Amino acid sequence: MSASRTMNGSIRFERQGALAQVTLSHPGKFNAMSRAMWRELRRVFEAIQCDAALRCVLVRGEAGHFCAGGDIAEYPDFRFSEAGLRDFHENDVWGGLQAMLDCDVPIVAQIEGNCMGAGVEIACCCDIRIADAASKFGAPIARLGFPMAPREAALVLREAGALTAREMLLEAAVFTAAQMQARGFLNRVLPDGQCAGEAVATAARILALAPQAARLNKQTIRALNPPSGLDETAPVATNLIANILSRAYAYADSSEHREGIRAFIEKRPSNFSTS
Amino acid sequence: MSASRTMNGSIRFERQGALAQVTLSHPGKFNAMSRAMWRELRRVFEAIQCDAALRCVLVRGEAGHFCAGGDIAEYPDFRFSEAGLRDFHENDVWGGLQAMLDCDVPIVAQIEGNCMGAGVEIACCCDIRIADAASKFGAPIARLGFPMAPREAALVLREAGALTAREMLLEAAVFTAAQMQARGFLNRVLPDGQCAGEAVATAARILALAPQAARLNKQTIRALNPPSGLDETAPVATNLIANILSRAYAYADSSEHREGIRAFIEKRPSNFSTS
Amino acid sequence: MSASRTMNGSIRFERQGALAQVTLSHPGKFNAMSRAMWRELRRVFEAIQCDAALRCVLVRGEAGHFCAGGDIAEYPDFRFSEAGLRDFHENDVWGGLQAMLDCDVPIVAQIEGNCMGAGVEIACCCDIRIADAASKFGAPIARLGFPMAPREAALVLREAGALTAREMLLEAAVFTAAQMQARGFLNRVLPDGQCAGEAVATAARILALAPQAARLNKQTIRALNPPSGLDETAPVATNLIANILSRAYAYADSSEHREGIRAFIEKRPSNFSTS
């Protein structure tokens, strides 16, 4: 077992034979993802991808929650500068998510408690999603005054579907596990604390199957199913992506963005009526 | 409040602060869309798009129905000429739908009663769909002897899914609201006349959220999620689209098409057995 | 009625007016698809496509099962050579599936009993899927030590959705009809042996509708909705497909592949622990 901890949360990695266990950990913050955690998530999945003996990855959060979102306390440090905001989303966040998407080993998500924002995005990178009946899903960043970054939106659109993605983003809707199963996002929903057991049993089933076949299936599925419109190898998509990405972070210094973040930190409702 | 009415139905537009209310109105025809209404739909949404103060649009039909389809009484005037048919679908119908799709303001659909053909297509352009439990959905134009126009088919395929689109088009199936929710087309289904209240409450929730974030989210989602295969900015798709569109309306003068429309107008079952 | 039979199963074709009935038949093997059957499936659907008088095709399996998969007894003859494996998937299997996908006549699937592997792929090529409540669905080829071929994976991803395709391939999951309906793969599920009656009734509804409109709808839907990433007419996709396909069958001679097939034939559990 290797573990690295920082003041701002950590990604714990444990290896048990052919099984990798990845635990999101940010005590007191429902495992909200700090910048340090995003960077560590990337390193952990890059290491997993290089380990030919691994056959399954189990991703979960510590202490009864998957991940409550981003670590908003850090946001004032970088979000109000366009360059800082771009660096955060394109490098830190997408670096972590892309490393998960690039992983050839099957990934099982064990989702309990809060699965919001960054949590939904991390779950979107898992192949099989097992959830506790009491878990909650959403990306209510419209309350925080900002839109979802383009690559992240493409990922959530692909995995949660446009209907659910729009409801999360435009109405700030929060969904139950049963709703997310009906929307086609969750493979299984378990009541009464059985989620962890089912996730482990799922990993055990995967461990017994042909490992090379799994890696080939993941490579094929990844090639066939890139996040909508964001396959940069596609010349067709290039102008579209370039166009979206070039103006995606221009909102950084806007009053609406500042009001949303400030209100959250000051623990008051945001007021967008005059923005 | 501005209202414009013609003999052949109208699109009513009302503005209440940051909320635009758009009402499909064609008394006695369950709000079936006439050519004049399609053109007015375009003008209304182009005006909405130019109004930076708007934060939500609520679309509904008058008198307990959303929209029963096209105004079939007008069809003999233009449908049996290829040029006339093309002009209707590519300019009138798609002009209206494209203006809705191009709208950066979140659109909520309040769907009651009949939501058929053109009604389904208009609902496909809305971001959040709230329906009454007694509403009905379908596009049974195979009874009228004609296929769905390509751009409209791409839109319905994308929003309703291929399984449902094929069942609507190939079997002329009509679905309940509960079925359309299970198929992933409706966000919420409300019993006992609570649909209008929920639609208004949804609009109120959207009005309280960050308006710039909503517009940016819609721009990103639109760019990522064009109707399948019909992104004309894509060089790859051009030949395919050009090919489909070039022959899409050649059926205009066929006996099957004439029989389907004639039978409807004569209020008798269509007979395709000898066509 | 024409029928052709071989030692290794057959595809029975019967014509009743404008209805074509196609029956998968491999007695004693739950209609598992042999190479001869794949080639016959192609010939049958190419003949259907050339028959302008047909208005509906009904596809079913003989004796209470749809299709249990491939005929594994044949596999040692060709699967362990890369060229043989490629020929099987690209020519025999895809030849049959492509002929179904290219068919302009609406296809109804009547699914009872086992619908596994090849059975799921054949069902994916049908427009409307009616299933018995006791039918079972899956593609547990990870037990057999091999991945799904790219074109087939693209088809299953498109029709069953990525969530279900991954669960079938990575966890070897098997689904009930109710689950596959909830996942959006089945149009209707019927209890107590009512599946055949509903499939025939569905065909009758299609026969009464406009036949030219159905063909035009299928042409449009096919053009708009190619299996993800595998539209070879698209220059963008070419490198991706070429890349996947060039290395898709390199696993032919691997110990994992041999162990999976051998274990099945020897009727013992496969052991992938040392591969």
C-alpha cells in the first residue's frame, strides 16, 4: 500500500493482487477534489495503466461519500483569472479525468453519499457504476455562477445523456440513485449499505474473466465512443473544439462568477438578479 | 404582451420580466402547426435570442393540448410538388425548429394533451420537458403516407432515441407520458393537472440561477451535440447530408403520399394495399 | 416457402404476401450461428432487399430460443489464426449483420429464450424488438477469452448503450428482458407466451402502413445513425477504424483465447489466472 497525503486531501492507492483500490479522501469536505487531488488522480491512473498485472480498479470515496465536487475554498485563488481558470480545467481536472478514460483496466465505481460535480465527472470515467440507494447526484454549479467546462460537459453529456445533463446544468437539479438508474447512468442500486459488498463482488467477477479481452474491449470502446465532438484526432471537430475552447473561460472575471463563489464561501444564497 | 393572430393559428408571445412565455395556439385544431405558425415560431425565437434580459422560456399549447402535428388541411396546397414540399420542410418547419435550437436561453416545455408530429419536434427543441400524465406522444405520419424529413428525423432520433423514433415512424406507435419518461424523453410527469404548476416552478428555479452560465452551457451543449450527422459545418457529413437531402422530397407526387393525405382529409382509413 | 438446410444449422425463409419470415434454426444448439448460417443470413437479407413487394420482415428463432451465440464447436477450426479469425468476423459475421442493417424493409424481432452474443447482434439489426419476459440477454465472451470484434462492438454500443455494452463485455453480465427494456433495448416485453402473438400483430400494423414511407424512413435513419465511429465513408473516421481493425485480431493465437475456447469445449470453467 502506498499513500500520499497533503493538507488538501489525497488519492489513496492500494494494490491487492490484480485489484487496484483508489480512494478519494478529503476529510471534512466529503472528499471534494482539490487541485492537488486532481494531479494525484492523474498520477495514480497513469501508474495503473503501466501495471500489466492489474485486472480491475475499484474507485470509491472515504467515510460514506463518493465526492462532493470541487474544493471551493481554493477557487478564489485562481478562478477569476482566465489563464488560471483555463489551466485548472484543461490541465488539472482534465488531466485526471483523461488518465481515467485512458485506462485499459476495467473500473468499478462504488458510489455512496454525495456524488456531485467533480464526483459525477469521476463516475463518468468508470465502466461499471454501483450506487447506494441514498446517494445523490448533480452538478449544481449554476448556483456558483459558472458553466461546466467543455470537455467535462462532453463527458457528462455522453455518460448521463443530454436530458439529464441539461437538467443538472440548467435547473441545478439533484437526482436520487433510483432516478439516475432510470436515466441509464447507474448499473445497480443497492439498499441498506450493501453497495460496498456488491462493488467488491463485481470486482471479483471481473478479476476471474479474461484480462487481455477486457483491455481490448476497453480500447475498442474508447476508440468508438469518444466524448461527443471532442475527438481532437478528428479534423472535422477541430474548428468546433478550437472555437469553443478559445472562449470557454472568458467568464472568469465576470460579476456573476464572483458573486456565485463569494456567496458560497460566505454561506449565503447567491444573488444573480442584477448581474 | 404582444400577440399576432392570423386565420391559421398563431404563436403567442408574452414577456414577464426575465421570463418569456410562448403559446402555440390554433383553436379547434389542438394547436396544429400551420405554415404561418412555423414562420411565426421562428420570428418569436429570433426575438428571444436577441433579448439579453431573458433568462427562461416557457413553451406550451393553448386549451389543454401542446400540439397535434401539422395543419393537414393546408397540405394539398403544396405537398404534392417536390419544390413545394422541400420549401415547407427546409424553410418553414426547419426555420422554426432551428431558431429554437439556436436559442441560448433555457427552454421549458409544458406538455399536456396531444404532442404529435410537429409537437414532438417542438418538444425536442426544449431543454426541460414537463408533461401531464395523460399526454400522448407520436409521429404516426406513416398513416399519412409520408416519411419524416431528414433534419426533423435527426432531431427526433437524437432526443427520443433510435428505438422510440423507429417505433413512432415504422409502426406509427403512440406513447403515454409514462412510457416517454421511461424512454428518457421526459424529465418529469405530473398527474392531476399539476403539470402547469411544475413547469412554472421549474422556470422559477431557472430564473434564480446564473443567467450567463446558462447561456454558456447551452452554447457548449449545442456545439457538442448537433443532430446526428447533420452538422453542416462538418466536411465529413456534407456528402451524406447532400445525398439524403437531394432525394428526400422526390416522393411528393407519389400515389402513396396522395392517398395518405386524401384519406385523412376525407376522414376514412388510408389504403396503401395497391400503392 | 423456400428452405435450405445444412448439417450446421440453417436460416429458414418464408414469404407470406408482403411479410417475410426469417427463422434462425440450429436444433440442439439453441440456434447458435454457424459460419454457414451467417452466410445464409446475408443471402436471405440480400434477397429481401431486392424484393420490392415486401413490407415487413419478422425474425425469430426456432423452438423457443432466439439465438444462443456463435457455434463454438467450429471455433478451433479457424479462431487461433489471425487471418482466419479476421475472415470470420469481417466477412461471415459482418456480412450477415451488414445485410440486415442495409435492409430497407422494417424488421421486427421476436425474442424468446436465449439471446446471447450473436443473438444480441442480430437483434441489434432489427428495428422493433418484442421479447418474452423469460428471455435472457448477454455477450459473456470474456468467459471464452476473447473481446468483441470492433464492428460488432460499435453496433452493440449504439443499440444497447455504452453502460449495458460495458457490463456485458467487462463483467459478462446477463440481463433479464425487464432489465433490457429499462435499458432502452426492447420495445415491449410480454409475459406468458404472448410474445409471438405481439410480434405478429406488430408486423400486421406495419403491413397496413405506407410501404414507401417506411423504406425512406429506414434509409434516412441508417444514414443519420451509422454505428459509432465506423462510418467508413467518413474520412475523419478512417484512420481510427483502420487502426482498430489492423490490430483487432492479433489475439488469435494467445494462450488466453485458447484457454477460453478449450475450457468451454471441455465443459470446465476457464482459468485465466496465469495467462
